[in-house]
Amino acid sequence: MNAQQKKKHSLISGILSIVLGLLNPFVGLFLGIVGLVLAISLQKESELDYKKERTLNIVGIVVSVLHFILGVILFIR
């Protein structure tokens, strides 16, 4: 597989982590972490810039965590 095909997996994982983080925070968090680890490891391996992929995965993690916290707060009230 070439570098562009490998880059696509991390990008798709980041997009899915944002979308699924709004629906189910656990799935979004899992995909965000997997995509972030994948982007970081591929960046070290290929020396390409994975800034967009890392940003999308971090946003997905943040959305998932905020959704989880909001759900806990609303459940307690």
C-alpha cells in the first residue's frame, strides 16, 4: 500500500469519530484514539504531514468526551 492509501484510513477514522461521537460517545472515543495512534505511527514511518488527520481525530475525541460528560450531568439531574 502506498502512503496516500494509508493516509485515507486515518482520515476516515477521524471523520467517523466525530459523527459517531455525537451518537455514541464510546464508539467515537474508540475510533478517535485508534485514528490518532494510526496517524502518529504513519507520520513517523513515512515522514509525511498528517496534521489534518490528527486534528480530526482529536476533535472526535473531544466531541465524544463532551458528549459523555453532558450525558452524565443530565442523568444525575
